[in-house]
Amino acid sequence: MTPSSSGASPAAAIAAAPVVRGRVARRGKHGWITPAVLTGIALLYLAGFLLVPLIAVFVQAFEQGAAAYWRAITEPDARSAIWLTTVVFACVIPLNLAFGIAAAWAIARFEFRGKHLLITIIDLPFAVSPVVSGLLFVLLFGAKGWFGPFVDAHNLQIIFALPGIVLATLFVTVPFVARELIPVMTELGPEQEEAALVLGASGWQMFWRVTLPNIRWGLLYGLVLLTARTIGEFGAVSVVSGHIRGQTNTIPLYVEILYNEYNFAAAFAIASVLTGLALLSLAARSLLRTRV
Amino acid sequence: MGAGGRTRTGVLPGFGLTLGLTLTYVCLLILIPLAALILKSATLPFDKFWQIATTPRALASYKITLLCSAVAATINTVFGVLVAWVLTRYHVPGKRIIDALVDLPFALPTAVAGIALTAVYAQNGPIGRYLQPLGINVAFTPLGIIVALTFIGLPFVVRTVQPVLQAMDPEIEEAAESLGANSRQVFVRIMLPTLAPAAITGFTLAFARALGEYGSVVFISGNLPLKTEITTLLIMTKLEQYDYAGATAIAVVMLGLSFSLLLVINLLQAWGRRWET
């Protein structure tokens, strides 16, 4: 492919190396054809799998005009789906955020037996299929489940209701924050926190004034990942929701229902809202990655 | 657990509180539900379990799932290395945006990905319409499953290989070249051995993710039993028929597969780290 590189005398290359380094030297040797071809193939691949589907969502969403789009995202069923997802979000985020911080503190700051086992257990939900994750809670709280009789006796509704959706979403999103924070906290080391304590700060003062400001970017990054999955979770929620229109449909489930009713324009209209959120999330990740 | 809790200086507070919270949470949310699944399947007599888990329909679904996941992960490995290479070594306009876009499959809800890919690869879709005259039908065939699984696994290899490439000193390649190696030798002898652990880890992560995937596949696959029915869809179908025993048995098979892969991933990552030092 590059006859010039094998043809050039090694002595000349060595002599030239200290003077013309890096990119200039490389371009001179390889020419521009290989990079151009490789870049072209890579961009085609990304376009076919990422860019074209992304554009397709918005094209399909506005196919019947802006008025139809607005109707689709403001009709009562859509609003109830948006409300349900908001409620789920409000339940899941604080719990998994608090868990992530607590787990990271215990794991990154202390030595104890079984630490690696604990890390593996925290990561387990990532290895479990979303559908199986949903099934776990049906087996626990469903009519024939472990706690089924208890749930019935107390007239509770967990499966095919909000608590089931929250539990399934909690399960699939457990690892996000802990996973981001453990390496960040380990890297920071305990010195600043120890200094604060030695100078007389209480534990909570140390946490709010030293630990939290130090881990803020990592925490925010974890929060962005947690948010995206919480809003978008489909498989696990699908198993426990029961798909009751206007009651137990989160936004992604509502998209599925519209799509299966051949109401494509409305399905893509709702999907475009989720896609917009996903793009915001990507922008946030990109900005945060330079800081973490 | 719990014995210990030492830091180096021993002044940091909150060990008991945070570890206690962590263990309680993990028990309630992860361990008890997983135990429920395994114990539930244990209440089935083994021959009954085996019978449910190995019906022709179940076997066909394992085959389709494993095969499509493997093909998708392979596509992701080849192109993932290429994308990582282009992004780290070449000047590409809009590199920051392209790099951010690679994470789209992690951010986009799977149901949205599913309907978007179906729209694009259907016979009248913007890409499907050019494949159709070539005799390639993507939507509602196994090819559709592969497309969906390639989409959701796309970031893994890029993200595992990228840091290795960034850490690699181009001067090593230049040294090899100046000593007379041609570009193929540089690639095979220097690039491949360095990138292999990261690429294999990325492959396994993408493969594991693909095995359990549901949302992005169901719209594009056509969902024909024995032909385009993946295992997670079969579990879903059994649940909708209130066949909890059937769903549980197949879910346990799936879980066994996922956990073995998790073990492989952990071993691979340990191997990758050893390579670095």
C-alpha cells in the first residue's frame, strides 16, 4: 500500500526522524489515500447505524406537520405517560444517587473482606437482561410470587402498577453512580478529608465541604447516565407494567403502543422527544468527560 | 464482610453507616430478587426444567440469539477498532461531535432505536430501499436482528480500544518503520498485539449486551417463532400467557449464560491490565 515507506532507506528515515516528527512525518510517508479511505469507511458505518436513524426519527415525527406533532405530544395519554415517567424518575434518582455515594465511600475509603465480591454484586444488574430483570419482580410480587399472598392480604398493588415499575427501574440502574464514583474517589485519595477531620470538621461537614465538591463532576456524569437509562428503560418496565393505557405506560411503552397501532407519526413524535433528551445527554457527557 | 474497615490512618468516619446501607440495599434489590428466580426454578423437577428449556422453539431462540449476537459483536469489533483508530489518529472535521455521537446507543431508549432502525431499514426506508434491489431484506429477517444488535453494541469496542490507542506512542510504530518494517508488519506485529486485549474485551461486552437485548430488536425482527424469535422475546411471550414456569426456566438459562460471560469479562479485564504494566 505504501511503497514509499518500504522503499525509503532506513538511514534517511532515522536521520529525518528527530527533525520532522509526528504528524507531518507520518503524512509524508503514508500519503493521504489510506487515511481518507479509512475515515470514509468509518464515517459511512457511523452514518448508517447512528446518523440516518437519528434523522429518520425527526423526519417521521414531522411527517404530518407541526400541528399533528403538537397534538401527539400533548394528548391526554401522552401527558399521562410523561407524568408517570416523571414520577418514576423522582423515585429512582434520589435512591440510586444516595446508594451510589454510600457504596463508593465504603468501597473507595475502607479496606474490608469481600470488597471485590461486593463490587461484582453491584455490577450484576448490568449482566442481567432487562426482560429477566422485570421477571424477577413478577416472581417476587406477582399473584403466585413469594410475597404475592402478603401483597394481596394488604390490598397492595405492586406488579402492573407504579411500585413495580419503580423497582424494576431501580434494579437496572443500580450500578451507574457507584461505578463512576468508585474510581473517582479512589483516585482523589483520603488526604483532604483526613485533613478536614484533623482540623476539627464533623463527618457531615467533611462530606458537604470536601468530599462532595471534589467528586462533583464524576457524580454529575453518573447522574447523566442514570437519568438516560431511567427515562428510557423499556424491557424491564414492559414486563412489570401491564400496559394499562393512561395508567401504567411510561413514555417508551407509550411509543410501543402507538407504533403497534400503526399510528407511526404519533409514535415518532413521542420518540423524537426522547431522542432530544438523548442528544442533550450526549452533549452533557461530552462536556463532562473533559472534566472527569 | 464487615471485619476490618481499616483506612490507613483510621480517622475517616461513616464506614458502618455506608457499608450497612450498601449491603441492605444490595440485598433487598439485587440478591433477594435473583434468589427468588433461582429458587423458583429449583421448585421445578429437573426433567421438567430440562424439557421446557430444550423445546425446539427454545433451542431455535438460543441459536438465533447467540448467532446474531456473535455476528453483531464481530461487526462491532472490526468497525469499532477502525472508528477508534480514525478518531485518535486522523484529523476529522467535527471530531468532537462524532466522538459524542458514538455513545448514542447508550443514551437512546431501546424502543426508539428499534422503531428508528425499522423505519430506516424497511423496504421503503432511506437505506432499505437501496438494499432491496440487491435482494437484501433487512427488516423482519435475521439480518434485522443483527442490525439492531450492532446498533446497541456499537460503543463498546470503540470505548475500550480508544484509550489504548491514545496511550500508545506513535514513535514505536515510527521506530519499526524506520527499521524497515512495512505497514502490514507494523499492523500485525505491533498494533494487533497491543489492541487485542481491549478489542476482545469490547467484543465480549458487546456480545453480552446483545444476548439480553429486547427493546431494539422486537420492532425490526418480525418475531416469527423458530425463525426470528430471540430468547428474551420468548420469555416475554411466555409471561404474557401467564406461563411463569416456562418463563422462569428459560430466564435461568439466559442468566447462566450472562453470568458466565461476566466471569469471562472479568478475566479478560485482568488480562488486559496485566498487559499494560
